[in-house]
Amino acid sequence: MSALLEVEGLTKHFQVRRGLLGRATGLVRAVDSVSFTIDVGATLGVVGESGCGKTTTSKLVLGLERPTAGTIRFGGENVLTLGRTGLRRYRRAVQAVFQDPYASLDPRMRVGTIIAEPLVINERMDATARRRRVHELLDLVSLPARAADLYPHEFSGGQRQRVAIARALALSPRLVVLDEPVSALDVSIRAQILNLLRDLQARLGVSYLFIAHDLAAVAHMSHAIAVMYLGQIVERGPADAVALEPRHPYTQALFAAALPIDFDSPREEITLAGEVPSPLNPPSGCRFHPRCPHAMPRCATEEPVFRPAAGRLVACHLY
Amino acid sequence: MPPPVVDVRDLRTHIVTRWGTVKAVDGVSFALAEGETLGLVGESGSGKSMTCLSLVRLVPRPAARILGGQVMLDGDDLLARSEREMQAIRGRQIAMILQDPMSSLNPVFSIGMQMREPVALYHRLRGRALTARAAELLAAVRIPSPRERLCAFPHQLSGGMRQRVVGAMAIAAPPRLLIADEPTTSLDLTIQSQYLGLLRELQRQHRFALIFVTHNLGIVARMCDRVAVMYAGRIVEMGPVRRLFTRPAHPYTRALLDSIPRLGARRERLTAIEGQPPDLSRLPAGCAFAPRCPSVMERCRVEAPPETVVEAGHVTRCWLETPTSGGAPA
């Protein structure tokens, strides 16, 4: 498989300003030297707790924020040096579906207009062709053609998320960023949407950047998983390797906390002490060391390097 | 068997709306013993939260009204109590922990002010002894340096800490029944794991009965002794957690368990539940799950199934399990 998106050393720092003059008083290292690739037609799952930088990473990929450092290559092309037309092309090829379909759809627009909007902006299409494309997209997400004439409030949460997916697919993107696409939906509806997303990937060959805190869902959907902690990736590799035999102590704790419903799966309970430290003032050395059950003296002073171990990459002094 | 702490019988709470009457809680019955945990699961609108609010008689009035049934707490029917008597019961005998700690805490008062209020009321303490007891409670929920925290305001604490403070207030009495309505939904995974451990420890100490409302079946597996699955205002299946998860009797429970992605069991497709959750003001005649049920029969669409005992302690509402019915799926 060839790489679609290659992210290298991606970094985003935010200045914290205080007072009337806006003096810089601190630096939040929201994303700190993050690297990953997403293959054509594959899914990268990103997991981590709130504040770990998942959403900032997705914003950087979507071009909604400019990175402080690092490169993003899309189809071999450096995205950060693209001119206006190049950037326009990139933004067409990379679309997003957000968590809350109640917030992401304009309540005063009909569903047909919502889905057609990207076409109006980006494609020179006459009204008939546009209507045909909207019906095609509705069919793709298993909604009836008459849905085009209705308003978002006439749909349930799951159906709304289908509309949001149809809109994201309108311009035939090559990468879709899915930021918690099922978290806001009812349990009985989640499987429908996850199945739909997988079917669409098989049919259209689209790649996904899948961000979620439901670890089992991420493991189910992804080909590769990246685990983030305080702005850094601590473990990254094939989904099965990371989910079933996690190596980094944080990944182990995270997947132990995911609470399987199978009674007979032998899983140790690892409960981490303490809370996630502030990204304003991350711990020295390995950022996870104050909470790590295996912490050694060198963890407090020396930042671990990302290196291969057991078929994946881990940033931990244990390996 | 010891007498139950809580015994709810045929509880019915209806909400009158412009579009019709919603039977939010429609004949719910269950009992809980001391130190026992009942998981209440179901999707939004299934009546989980409304059942909990009915127990403490805090349903949003005038739209919602408790129409019938009994809520027995240690043999005493709460539905027959006056509003004044209820005020003395809430917090002291039945405590609640809700999903969002920020909405349970007052942002303009310090933690100490808010902690002292219930403690003073329940234990008639004042002054230094009161502060000491409040700090003790914070220490019991493992908040570091509790005395300093008493001076802090809710916004200065993290989400996990805030939920601990709410927990500390809940056990101030300590109560006979604790109702936890999605207490960890707003917390991060590793923090959630800590909090669940804490709740179990507090329960071991104080022996309260615990009703745990959640839609996360993994939490139910870890926390609960028994589980009640709600659908459209009714308990469609109830029994010991292990039994229900390994041999579910109701098609909805089975479908719910099948639709959840599991670690390790990598399948190409999940078994999705077709259709949408029901519109409660326009429920079908018969079984509410019938329109989405894979094993629906003629009879399901006409007549609501009665509660049937599958095995001692395991009940369900499904025609498939009713001894007299039988017959092939339509």
C-alpha cells in the first residue's frame, strides 16, 4: 500500500497570554513532534484522553491550524508550502465528520442544500447534475431520496450523522477525518454507523483518520493505531498488535480501563494513580513517568526515543 | 434473604406533552438488598433517568407525574410521604451522583461551604468539628490535602476531583441507597477507572444499595451484581449480570450485546440493530421492540408480553419466553 498522508515531526505550540497587554506567560505544547502515515484506503485510529492533542492533530491535518514545526505531505506533496490553488485542491480532498450531528448541520437548511453546499462552492455543476449527485450521495449513506427536502430536525441522531457523512463525501475526498463520529449516538445506532463507514471505505477506497475514546470501536475500525499522551505519540503500530498486546505502560493502562464485557477474557486491572498533568508544564523526561507503574530513575531525566519493539514503535525506556 | 432496602413495585410516571402522553416509566418493578448493585441500562429515552428521578420524587412537574406504584425504602412507601418528609429523605437516605459534577456544585461557593451544609444537617456538627468532618469526607474519596481543598472553588478542580467532591457529599449521611446516573461519562478513561474503584470501596464500607445508570455495558460487567435492561419505559429483561450477558433471553439485550465492538474479536461487520429508537409518544401496540426485533411474531404486534421468569432471579418480557406461546417467528 502506498502512503496517502505522511506527517513528520508535527508540532503545534500555543502561547498563553495574560493581562491587558497580552504578555506571553506560558507555552502549551499541544502537539509535540508527532509523526505518522496513513495509507491509501486505510484507517489510522488515534486514541488518548482529553487534552492529549488528538483534536489539535486533526485540525492541523485539516488545515484549520498552521503547525509551529513539522511537515505534512499528502500524495507526496508538501501541504504547508502549497499556494492558493494547491491548498484549495487539498481541502477538497480532505473532509471531516464531527461528533455532534446536532451542531454540525445548519437547522435552517434542507438536507439537500446541506449536502449540495460543497458542490456549489467547488464544482461547476448545473442544478440537475447537482440534484442527481445529492441523490447518489443519499443513496450511498442509505437515506431515501426524499430526505433531501427535509430539515435536520426531522431526523434522528443516527440519520443526521448519515447526512454529515454524505456531505463529507460530496467532493469524493481521499481522506476523511472522523472526530468521535459515534460518541453522541445511541448505543443501538453506533454499530449501524460504524458498519456504514467501513462499507464506504471498501467501496470508495477512502482513508480515515479516526479519533475516538471508545477503544474497542477504534480497534475494530482501524488498520493502525496511534496512542497519544500529553501531545506526543507514545505507541504506534498495527491495530491488533497495539490493542491486544500493548507495550507502553500507558497503552496497557488505557486498554485495561476499556472494560471488556466478556467475563472470561483474562485482563489485569491496572489503575493509574493521579491525573493527566497540565500540558502547560509537562513533566521532565518521559511525560508519563509520574503516573507510570514501571517508572525508573532515568525516566525522570531522559526523554525516551521512539523505537521499534515487537512489531510497533514505542517511546519507553523499558524497550 | 435479607429484606430489601429498596422495593419498587409497578412504578408509573407519565409526561404530558403537546403531542400526547409519554409513558416514560411504565410499570417498573425491582428490589435491591443492602450492599447490592443494580445496573440500569438502555438508550436515551428508555426511562432510566426518569425512573431514578421518580424514586426521589423529583420528576419535572407539572408535565411529569408519578401516576402509580410503590417505592418502598426499608418498608416505608415514599410515594405516600409529604413533600416536607421527602426533603429529609433526599440526601440523607437516598443520595445521587449525576453525570456532570459542574451542575451539581455551585460555582460561587467554596467546596468547604458546600460540604459543610449537608454534614451540619445530618450530624448536627458546628465549628471546628464540622470542618474536620468535611475534610475527613474529602480524604475518604482520596482527595489529596483535603483541608486546603475545602477553600478551593469548583472551577479550580479537575473533572475527576469535582466528581469526587460530589461523591463525598453523597456519602456524608451515609445513605441507604445511592443512585449514580452516568457518573463517569464525563471523565477520562483512566480517571473513570479510578472512580469506579472508589465507588466500590465506599459501597463495601457503607453497605448502601447502589443503582448504577449507564449505557456502557463494560461498566455494568465490572460494577454490578444484577442488571435491568430498559426499553421504552419498561424493564424488558433483568437478572444476574453474568447470566444476562452470557445467555440473554430478550432479543433486544442480545442485539445490544452483539452490536458492541469487542477487543480481540475482530469481525468485518458488527451486527447492527436495524431501525431507530422508538418515538415514545407514538409507541406501537404490543411490544415496543417489535418493529426492530429480528424474531418478531404476529402476536408481538398486538399484545404486550407479560413478565416471564426464565430462571430464578432472571425475568424478561418477551413472547418467545412465555411458556404458552411458542410458534415459529413470522
